[in-house]
Amino acid sequence: MKGQKKEKKDFFKIQNEYRRKVREKGKQPSPTAELKSIVLIFFTLILMKWLYMFI
């Protein structure tokens, strides 16, 4: 049990470090990535509407 808890803590530490690095590195490209995800979501929604119209 103690080993598992330590592994979880280490994993969260690694995740936080990774997020911090991403934030430091990608201050410029992050908005474009968000925009891409938003566009992708809208595209999928429109596709779903079209499919429902045809069915």
C-alpha cells in the first residue's frame, strides 16, 4: 500500500512538472491548439446534424 501511494504521488509530481514545462514552452502555440480543438468539435457537431437530417 505504501509503495502504491508513493507511486501515485510520483506520477502526480511528474504530471505537474510536465504541465509546467508545456506551459513554459507553449505559451504561443497553446491558443492555436485550443482553436483547433474548438473547430474540430464544431465540425463533428455539424457532421452529426447532417447525419441526423439524412436518417
